[in-house]
Amino acid sequence: MISVERSVPDVRHNLCKTKEYSDDLPRTSVIICFTEESWSTLLRTVHSVLNRSPPELIAEVLLVDDFSQRDYLKEPLDEYMKKLPKVKVVRLPKREGLIRARLIGAEMAQGPVLTFLDSHVECNVGWLEPLLQRIHDDPTNVVCPAIDAIDATSFEYAGSGATIIGAFNWEMKFTWNGIPEYEARRRDDESWPIRSPAMAGGLFSIDKDFFYRIGTYDPGFDIWGAENLELSFKIWMCGGSLEIIPCSRVAHIFRKQQPYKFPDGNVKTFMRNTMRLVAVWVDEPYRDIFYSLKPQLMGQEYGDVSDRIKLREELKCHDFQWYLDNVYPALKVPDTKVRARGDVRNAATSMCLDSMGKGVLGMFPCHGEGNNQAFTLTWDDQLKHKNTCLPKIKTPGQLRMLGCNMASTARITHIKGETIRDASSGKCLDLNADRTMAIFNHCNGSKAQRWRFSRYFDRKGRVIP
Ligand code: UD2
Ligand code: MN
């Protein structure tokens, strides 16, 4: 019942409202890929682009239909779009996924700038000019609007307010983070671009030539996921910069579930894309951190990436260490030099040590997904889980992880596949009677006192086979 041409609250900062932009901004093609999108959200996306952009800056709107099956997205959509001359509907003959669908859109685009949008967004007042201005200033600037939220059930427009950067964790999942202090200091006021280590992925403008110069996306990525980090790393490492432009606001529906299927399964597809990303752009020792958090991925196939590695060499891109030092020095890097890492498997039960989400050491079936089962044994003999450590053993029974402090943490000795021993008491890590918890007991040579981490390293950080 909500109009497909509704107005939205102008949530821009006041400083944005009086800004002036060059009168020779480059034109952009707007590329919107969709599959099984809802009718009204798709139309609202298109109308918001046309209604709130200066017409002379829109070369065209390419609606790339990634093989939708819903009837209303076929002829009725063609019919509807006939009355909007700038809009072209492109039909893909088979499902490609959003990455290759965007690449097909880019191939067809006429404008010198490409602007990608998800198919369930609403562009706010004055969203386009500040994006194009930054590309006009320097075509190696890749720019994202600040993303507001549209409530997925009420469709209420909720301004995001907070200024944040795009980032990632060591499982190579995109996250939002606070603006680091050095970046806050660099900015003069709230309207300034925010240099962002990564983009969320869906909404951005990029100079077309620059997009091709840095090798677009890895076309081996399927359906959904990880392309956002691939492009982000590549932009920074290969001579560009990535910014969030707070004066440009586009609202996105953060959906509770996706309306489309993943032909090979959601986790498998996302993980395969992520492994390709890691193989090409994330150098050691950081690649190893990723695999230690996702041990089940070791040795899984991810196809051929030799072309992408060649691309990186030809472009003479910086390495991942440079990226961390120069683009995201605020990122916390886990210990890269440790004796052992991964899940800790018990020889008697084949169950894994697990922090149970509350810091007590329980036993749980090994799930290979890291998280509560991701432990490290450091060269200074501490048993760690995230930023907690096993404290000195004072009382028998349940073990609880605490803050790390050399004075109060237990010294652990361990040989691959053998005992995990507390140096001061000489006791060995064992299972309790019902085998649901890990506790320390007198060493007795039993199988229940034998443990194995997923991986062991030498002093240089190399994996011991
Ligand atoms: C975010 C991004 C999204 C993409 C994704 C990682 C934002 C707001 N959204 O997830 O753009 O970068 O992270 O890959 O930053 N689609 C297809 N074919 C497919 C699957 C999806 O065309 O096989 C379309 C879909 O209709 C939508 C767009 O691609 O328009 C992004 O998909 P999403 O909205 O499900 O992704 P989202 O917002 O969860
Ligand atoms: Mn989306």
C-alpha cells in the first residue's frame, strides 16, 4: 500500500544540504541486479533513482534479471518499464549470481561511471552528486553512500545515524566498525568522506575504466558473497581508495532471509568464494589465521585462481601487510606466532574443547567452525581462546577462561597429540566422569588425557606437517 514513489525523510547532516558540486560531473550507468525480487521494492528502487537524481547524470538504468522465475517479473515488468525510457531490462538466460550478473551489466553500460545498487533500496535526496564528485576529483576513488536501514516488516525509513567504517573479521566476514581515531582526526567535519577499509558490497560508484583496470570481480565467484572484500582489498592494494560518503544516503532493506535459492547451498558457495579471495589477496601469515578459524576448509577445492594471481602480479599491487599497515592499522591481528592453533580434539571421545559461549571449558562435538572451539597455545605456554586465557589451577573441577595476564595464567606444556599438562601442579587435562567437561587430573597415561590441536607450527610460523 506504500506508494512506489513515496518521499523519504532527508536524513543528511545539515552541512551536506548547502554543498555545491561541479557542473561537469560524469554521467553514470546505474546497474541493479535482481533475482526473485518483490514487485514494490524493485519499483521503489527504480523510481527513487529516477526521481532523486539529476536526469543529466543518469546515462541509463540497467535492470539485470538474474533468471527470476516469478511471473510478475517477466512480461508485467517489461510492460511497466516501457514508460520509463531510461530503464533497460536485461534478461540472463541462466542463473549467474550477483557477481557475474553485475559484470554483464558493466559490459553493457554506456556511462563512464558505474553505480551498483541492490534491488531493494531507496535513494535519498541528493544521493548521487557527492558520489560522482569524488570520482570527478580522482577516478581512483571508489565511493559508497552511507547505508540507512528500511525496516523489513514495516518499511519504515530508519536513518542509520552512526558514522562507521566497513571492515572484516579474520573469518573474512564483512563487519561494521567504529571510525578509528586517526581517521576521525583526519576529517574536518561530519560531511567529510570516511576512508573505509572495506565496502558492504551492494551500493557503490566506480569509474568504469578504473574498474576494468583493476580487473573487475573474480568471475569465478558464484551467487553471493566475498566479492565485496575482494573488490575492497584490490581497490586499496592496487592504487585506489575506498570511501563512504556521509552526504550520500541510500536506504537498504536488510532482509531476514533471502528470497532466492543457492543452487550449491549457501554456506558452500560463500566459503568457496571466500577461499578464492584468501588464496589471491590475503598473504601469509594472515591466510593461515583464516584457515585456523575455519579448519574444515583446509584442502577443500576452490577452483583455479592462477589468472587472478597473475592479475595481481601484473598490476604490481601492494601486499596484504601493506594494506594492514597503511589502510587499517587499527585492526586487531590475532597472535600469528603460536605453537598450536585450531580446535583441540580429545583422543578418547573425538570431541572438542569448547568455551560453551560463556568461558567454561566443556566438551562438544567438533564442528570445525572455529568460534567457541578456536584455541591457541602460545610460545609462552598460555592456552588462549580469543582474548581469554586459562588461569592457574587452584581448585579441582570446572575450568573457566579469564583475562590474560602472565602472572595469573597457567603455564601449559604440550607435545603434539599428547598430554596438556599444567606445569605448576603437574596435572594433566582430562575429561570429567560424564565426559562433558575438561578438568585437570593426575596424569595416568589414559587416552582421555591425549589431545591434538588442528595445527602445529615451528618458530617461524610454518605449519609442521
Ligand atoms: C550484501 C550486499 C550485496 C552483496 C552481498 C555480498 C549491501 C547493502 N548488500 O548482501 O550487494 O555485496 O553483501 O555478496 O551492501 N542477486 C542476484 N543474483 C543472485 C543473488 C542475488 O542478482 O544469485 C541480487 C539480489 O537480488 C540483490 C543483490 O544481488 O539485489 C544483493 O543480494 P542480497 O540483497 O541478497 O544481498 P545482501 O544485501 O544480503
Ligand atoms: Mn540486499
